[in-house]
Amino acid sequence: MITFLKYFSKNYLLFLLLLFNINQLFAQEKVLESSIKFDSIVNKSLTPTTNIKEKHNPKIATRRSLILPGWGQAYNKEYWKIPIIYGVLAIPTVTFFYNNTIYKEARFAYDARYKAAIIGATNSDSTDYFSLETRYQKADINAIQSLRNAARRDRDYSVLWFLLAWGLNIADATVFGHLKDFDVSDNLTLNVRPNFDIATKSPTLNFALKLKNKKEKNNWIAR
């Protein structure tokens, strides 16, 4: 009986020691797990987000409009302006080809009439004269010359208008590219406040203009 009690007491102590060690292991695992969770939360908070909005660059809009009309407006997300731009550019383009055709016809007719006049007779052997249309054969040579000069002038003006329209397209993309970051909502306000000037002993008005940039703090201009 005494031997059994000694054996039981030794095994019981070993059993208690084993339970204590198991509890320690579980406690360490819980501490380790909590530290891992904490580290993951910290890492997520410190990791930079990839969905940061890219800053709008007006220079990109300028370069794109310089390369292709309407491309800068597309970068500014003003797609409704693209048909207007191409419509404006189409007018001088069509007039250029039209006036260029008239100029070539009038130049050819003037040269043919001039050579026929030098020969001295319209019924002479001049293939250029007889290949002309009836209206050019019967028209006065000075009128043909005036038509030729006017068509050449209008053709050159068409090129100028085309370049001007392209320049306006670049200017529009640049200006609205700079204004893209500014807030045009109700945050842009003008407040009028009555005041009393002690020095002059007269009522005055204070104007407070609130300018807000989307990426900057509010700016106040008071007068």
C-alpha cells in the first residue's frame, strides 16, 4: 500500500508538471498569434495604397493637343469638345481644297487664254484653249486673272485659319488642364459683411472671397 502511494504521488507530480508545461505552450502560442495579428495590422496601415489618384498634369494635355487635336481634351475628360474641335477644323480644310481647285482651273485657263492671245487668234491650233470650259473661253481674261488671284488668296487664308483653330485647341486644353484641380462648387464663395470703422466713424463693407483648391487648404482673400 505504501509502495502504491509513493508511485501514485510521483506520477501525480509528473502529471501536474506536464499540465503546467502544456498550459505554458498554449499561452506562448496565444501571445505569438496576437503579435502576428498586430504586425499584420501595422503593416497594412503602413503599406502605401496603390489606388492613389494620379495628379492631373496640364503639360500632358498641352503636348497631346499639339500632336493631335482633341487628344488634350480627352485627357481633361472633356469629351464633348472633341466634335466641336474637328468641326471647326473641318471648315478651313474644306475651303482649302475648294479654293485650291478653283485656283488651278483659273490658272490653267488664264495661261491658255494668254498663249492664245499671243498667237493672235482664238481659232489657232492651241490645244489648251480648246480644252477649256465654255465659261472660261468666253470670259474676259482680266476676270479670269482676278478669279485666280482671289482663289489663291482664299486658299492661303484657309491655311491660316486652320493653324489658328489648332492653336485655340492647344490653348483650350492648357487652360482647362490648369483649372482641373480647382473646385468650382459652393465652396467657392464671396461673403459680404457689414462693419463699422471706428476711425472714420462710418459703416463699411468687408468682402471675403473663399478660394479652395482640391489639394490645398482653403485660402481667404478679404478686403
